Amino acid sequence: MNVKYRFILVGIWLFCGCVSSKNQSATQSDTLMAKDLLPYGRSLITNDKLELISSAVHFGFSFEGDRVDMYASPPAWMDHNYLQYELDGVYQKRVKISKGQNAPIHLTANKKGRHTVWIYKATEATTGPMFIEKITGRNLRAIPTANAPLIEFIGNSITCGADADTSLLPCGVGQYHDYTNAYYAYGPRVARNLGANYILSSVSGIGIYRTWNREEPSMPAVFDKADFQEKSTRKWDFSRYTPKIVSIALGTNDMSNGDGAPRAPFDSARFVNGYIDFVRSVKSKYPLAQIVLLNSPMVADKGNILLQNCLATVKNSIDRLHPSDKTVALFFFKPMKTRGCSGHPSLEDHAILADELFPFFKNLIDQ
């Protein structure tokens, strides 16, 4: 090679190496503030803190060494809330964050080196948010979520993973959110097994036209609110995500007997009409998404047959109203004797539900 050109190439290589090194170091820091994090799911920046809102909303980062500190807190009105996390791709545990906890949460690794952490909100939106102020450690770097198809799971307490995890307290001893484990709910399990991204848009007790023991709110009334609170003025920006599949599992609470509260009989016509309107609203936000309607593992016998018939009617109506779109898909879980608290699926039950649902969703995600 001509010496002149060799020097030119070496010079270019050195220049590119310096630029690459500079850019790499610029993305690393010993502190990641809220604005530096890359959350996936419903979240907002509130008073310079990252407000984690929806079930299983998550963010990732890497660090060097054997410890990293996370500054997290529940809102002032909450006694405690929960986060959960993965370290180097392995799920660790739920972490209880109490009110007035000024000290950081220490996340430790068994050995030094570079490690990856993913933080998840364990509880649902209506339980209350979790706030992240900052992460401190050595050579921190925020990690974006992988570029993969997205599944949005819309549903109720089952989709939240509520009343499923008794690893900290037995049923009936703690508060409702002490048993919620969004990470191990059926939706995130299916998505992880598919290598897909996921968002949970779920609220305990919610239905299409009424809740489990009241007439309101309903999912159509709260879906557009960033925090799923009916009276909230904060609107959600649906342009932030584009799901390939939208899974909707509603009806359990519409069909509830109200647990002793005064309750009109289930109105199948009102349910079907409300469901059709809601699916059309979802389609207006995600026009290219595959819509999937699920039944409920908590509804059995004649109730399950009625729910399946209602969902089939919704599907047929939507397909007729939108003939050029993808047809609505239906999936019906097998009858299940749930083993969680207050009749909900346990963590083991969620694994069964995920195993049932996985082949069906794999076929849809591969299309």
C-alpha cells in the first residue's frame, strides 16, 4: 500500500476511534437522573421525577461494580408500594418501598463487572404510582427496550397479576397491592417467551360497562386517562406506542354478582354494545393492530358460555363494520380452579394461562 494512503487511513481510524470513545463515555455517567431513563409503558416526568404508572412499566440500565443505588418513593398519601427487578436477565424479587424512606435502595450483584438491571412496577396504576428520582453507581448507562413487536394487554385484576403472589404475606393479612405481581402475570410471561415487548393497560375491578360491585367507572371511561383515574385531567398520548397485537380481557366484573352490593342482573345487550364501541375506539388509536378478545378464567359454567357468546357477537359485529381490517381473534381459556387470594389466579395459575395462550399468540406475532 502507498505510504501516503496508509497514513491517511491510520489518521481516519484514529479520528473515528476518538469520536467513538468520546460518544461512548458521553452516554455513561455515575448518576442517571429521571429524565435520562428510558421507560416503557405508561409513565410521565412529574416534578423532575419519573412517575411509573401502569402495571409492569419498566426501564433498564447497566452499571459496573457490585452495587447500584436507586432513589425511589411512593406518593405522600401512600404507606408503601412495590417495585421488582431483574439482574443480568434473572428475576430477583419484589422490593417494598415505604413512605418517608430517604435512604436509597441498594441493588447488589455477587461479583464485580458490568451488570444489567431492569426495574418493573409491581402494582397497578390505580394502586398509586412509584417515583424514581435517580440511579447512582459506576459507569451507568440507560438501556432502551429492544426493537421487537409490541403486545398491549387490556384487562382487569387478572391482567394486573393482582392477588397472585403470597410470597410476602398470606392471603387476608396485608393490603390488596401486597399480593400484586405484574411481572409474573400471564401477559408479560407470554410476551417474554415470544421475545416481544409489552404494556399492561389494566385496572382491578374494571369492566366494559360497570365494575365488580358498582356501576362505574368502566374501562372505556378511563382508558384515555394517563393514570386510569376517571376524574383525572391527564390524557394519555397513544402515539407513543404502536402495538402489533391488542389483547382485551374484560367481562369478569360486568358479570360479578356485586359481592353483596345491590346489583342489577348482567345486561348482555349493554355489555355487547359497550364492547363494540370500546373495540372501535381502540382500533381508532391503533388501526393496524390485531385485536384479540379473551374470556375469563374466573367465570365458569353458564357464565362462561354466556361470556363466550357475547365475545363472538362482538367479533362478528366488528368484522362486519371493518371489513378491510384484520378480523378480530378470539381465545378462550380452559376452565380453571384459581388458587390465588379472593378467587384470583395464583402465580402458578398465571403460568398455566400463559402456556395456554402462548401458541395462539405465537401464530399471530409470526404473521
